[in-house]
Amino acid sequence: MERDFSYTIKDLPEDERPREKLYKYGPKALSNTELLAILIRTGSRENTAIELSQKLLAGKKEGIYFLTDTSLQEIMKVKGIGKCKAAQILAAVELGKRVMSSAHNNKAKITSPTDVVDLLMLDMIHLKKEHFKIVMLDTKNQVIGIEDISVGSLNSSIVHPREVFKEAIVKSSASIILVHNHPSGDPTPSKEDIAITRRLAEGGDILGVKVLDHIIIGNNKHISLREKDII
């Protein structure tokens, strides 16, 4: 049934309006839908900004995390969210990613596979395809950069040694750590994963850029091929 009236966020009590709530209590006091409503700013004829936010998140089993790997077109499927609103949401998500990446990359020192997982789990956990990255380290095992190497299908990544070591050499990396995700959520290495790891480790030995580990990220789980004695 269509309602025969409409209302806006201004019709809500002041303490329930997202922006005013943020002014008074800070951003941590807001729900995911309220934060999205601030980005969306205005509603449509049929829905308030809060209702549009609820519709955007409805049915998403991964919740707010789905925004880390979505598209303009996917967001615009919600009636009332046009290109401008969708762009604002994507820009905010990307800015958040870059802030987190910048904070982690600020000479973070890698002492264990867990350090790498902490660095990349948030960015990779809900990706729908396999993404292969390298974490580049200096002689003190401090992060000097993270490079995206390839995006594969749901089952495999295509990784060429030339692409893996090109940026590492440019940045004078002493060593690298290979990282990729399994969209299935199961980080168990495949035969291809093991073969690629050994091939790249051999290439690194020749080039003088040590491959310290290959970490596979799943659904809040990970496997280190170094810890499995595969490297």
C-alpha cells in the first residue's frame, strides 16, 4: 500500500535527526543507517534519507561491508538514490579506506602474519573476486608500500612474476609478502596457490627480493604458507 503522505527528517524530534545527533553526541553515537543518511543528505518524494539508507542495506548479509566492493550502478538500484548520492557514498567509503591504509602504512613493522592480516583484512574480507597484492618491506621489515598486482576470477588469480617484482624493485624493497583473498571464505591454499608461491619465491631469490610469506585471507581466517612450511 502506498502511503498518501510524506515527511522529512525535519519532522523527526531534533535528537533523532542524524546530523543534529552527530553534533550533540559525536559520530560514534550514530547507527550505520544514520551515518549513510548524512551522506545521502536529502530524501526522495517517497522516502526520507534514513529510509533510503535502510533500503540500501536491506538484504545485504555482509551489512555495511558490502559498500567496500560495490559500484555506482548497484547503489543506484535503490529508487531515490541517483548518481550524485551514489557518488557521495562511494567517495566517503574510498576516503575511509585511504585513511585506514595511510595509518597502517605509516612505517608499520611486520613481525608476524597477523600484522599483515590486520593491515589488509578490512579491505579484502568481502571482495567478490580474488585480489592479489604485495606488501613491500625495507631492511627493517617496515612497510614501504602495498601494490595491487591482479584481480582474478572467483577461483584463480593470474599472477606474472614481472608484475610482482616490478614495483618492488622500483621501491628498492628488501623483501615482499604475497597476499590474496579467497572469496569463498576458506583460506586453504589450492595447488595453483602453492605453485605460484614457489615460482615467485624462486624469482625473488634470483632478483634479490626475498619472498617472506604468502598469506591467504578468508572470512575472518587466514593461512600463512610460511607457517605451513610451503615456502
